[in-house]
Amino acid sequence: MREVTALQKEAMDMLKKTSRTFYIPITFLEPKLKKAVASAYLCMRAIDEIEDHEALGSQEKQQLLLATSKMLVTTEFDTKEYEQLVEPFKEILPEVSLRLGDWLAICPTDLVEKVKESTSEMAEGMANWVEKNWQVKTKEDLDEYTYYVAGLVGVMLSDLWKWNSDIDTDRDLAIAYGRGLQAVNILRNKDEDSERGVQFFPEGWTREDMFHYAEGNLAKADEYIKSINRKSIVLFCKLPLALAHKTLKALKSGKEKMTRAEVEATVEEVQAEV
């Protein structure tokens, strides 16, 4: 395994490549927290790419996700064992998925168990939704799906804020923070999802119903941020939330997404506010 300092640089480069929107707020965090959050994001991105991969069959996805979930809850993650697991798919899986062991290696040792536990729970939840072919039928289904792919991230981040700065946050509001961001993604990707046979709108729900669901969760996310009193963490949380609010507004007015200039302006606004 490469030296940790080299890995940290590669991790930040990978973060920039996979999600510029998330890369920017991570850079606001202090060094130790930055490493932990970057590690967690890349681990979760690694399994997300498996769940979403177009060339993998349903059974292959479930097998990979469930095996990874189990490996993550063992005492020490075995990178070699993971590499053997993904070896048959190394030509098609992206680099972020193939290097899960590297992303865990950059995590501070006293936080790595938390990151492993959250990623494991997410991988198991994703495997269950692969089996269901992502067919959301009720609001309860939607709540369960958005918990596994996003609400869980909110809970894990709250645990990190507690560890780093002794900040206490409400678990339900933390889940709503993740859910709200995911609901905006569901609205943004509705046509694309329909084309691949995926249904995230509960039966009978209109676009307005999903807007209402997103707005309700984003309002709770606004409350969540009020309980955080550390500037770097507030900046980190506020930026994705501000982008979600503005994306929702853009979608309501008939646009597909925000422009790059609007995103850049939002980053400047958030930095000026905090």
C-alpha cells in the first residue's frame, strides 16, 4: 500500500474527479476531520458505483455489496481479500471502487471503525434495494431507500462532529439532511431513472408530492445546521444544502439544473454568510 501522505493527495484528487460539489466543502474542514470525511465519502462512493453500474447484473451487484458489507465489519479490513473479490470486475469497475482499501487507509485510526460500520450498513441496504430493483411503492419505501443512500451519511457525519468538536445534533434532523439532498437528486434524475426502469416516486405520487417531500426534509436540514456552532463544519454543511435549495428552485422553474456560474456564485455567497 502506498505511503499515507501520497494516498491522501490521491484521495483528494479522486474526490475532485468524482464530486466537485462535495470536494469544495470538504476543503473547509480542519485536517483530521477532512481526512475522515474524505475517507467516508470515497468508501461510500466506491459501493455506490457498484450499485449503479450498468454492466453488472443484479446478482453480481448483490454478491459484491453483501460481501463488502461483511468485510467492513471484521476487526481489520483485509485489502487483499477485497481486491480478490473485485478482481473479476476490474476491467469495468471504476478506480474509486477498486481502491476501497486505500480510502480506509487515509482515515484517522480512531474514526475508521465508524466509517467502516456506516459503509457496511449502506452496502447491505443497497444490496436489498438492488434485489427489489429499486421499485419504491410507498412513502415508507422512499424513507427506507433515502435513509440507506443518504440519511445514513447524515448520521455518520453527526458522529464525526461529536468526536471532533463535541457537537450534539438531533439524529432525525441529520437523517432529514441526507434525505433532502437525495430527494432533490430523485427529482433531477426522474426521466433518466424511468428510462432504466427504476421507480423512486411512490405509487400515486405526482412531481408536486416529491417537491413537498424534498422541501419538508430540507426545512429539517436547515434546523439541523442551527445546532452546529463551529464555522468550518457549518460551511461544510451549508454549501450542499444551499445548492439543493437552489436546484429545487431551478427544477420548479423548468430548468434541468443550476449553471456552473450559479454554483460558483452560491459557493461565494455561503462563504460570505458564515
